[in-house]
Amino acid sequence: MPSHETMEKAHAMGHKVVKRLPTTEVKTHFGRIVHEVATTGTPVVIQTRGADQAVIISLRDFHALWPPDTGLSTPVRQQVRAALRAADLLSEPTAQECAAVQAFEATHPPADQQRLLATWRQ
């Protein structure tokens, strides 16, 4: 069980409490911490050497931030594109850009495409 001192390292964030625990304690008491987060909704920030690294949140909070697939036929990628387009942050590709993609796909097999794209992204 996490020490009383560590569990008391709770910080107010508006009206919501956020607990901060070191990774060693999270590893030791993971099941209990997950149960506590799920039942209380109190997020736990995981720290390495005192620096915040990740957070465990309840599934309810996760779904509030990242809604589950609602059964719509529109893939998430299209929903994101629509939101970006509505914010005037995305435009449609030009005919020249489309032709360049088609030429790339026609001259490179799928395995080469993945390898080249990974290299370019680095």
C-alpha cells in the first residue's frame, strides 16, 4: 500500500485533486492504484525522479477527453480533417499533389512505401 505521506501528496487542480506518485510506488501498488482511480476519479500523475511523466485517469475521464467510437460510419481521421478544415487549418490537396502521390504509389511497392515514409518522417 502506498505510504500515507505519498498518498497525501495530493495537489488541488481547480476542484479536482491530482495525486503524484513515483514510478516505484506505482509499480508496487498498481492494481490498488488503478482501482482507486476508477472508483474515485482522482487522476494519478506518475513521476520519475520528481518529474511528471504520465498520468493514470479513469475510463470516464478518458472518454470525456477522447470519446469512444459512436458507431458513425465516418472514420476518426475524417472527423479530425473536418474539424481542421472548419478551423481553416487544412486545405484540400492540389491536383499536382494528388498526381505526385499517385506516381509515388505506382512506382513503389507497399513495403517500400512504408520504409521510405518512415525514413522521411525522421
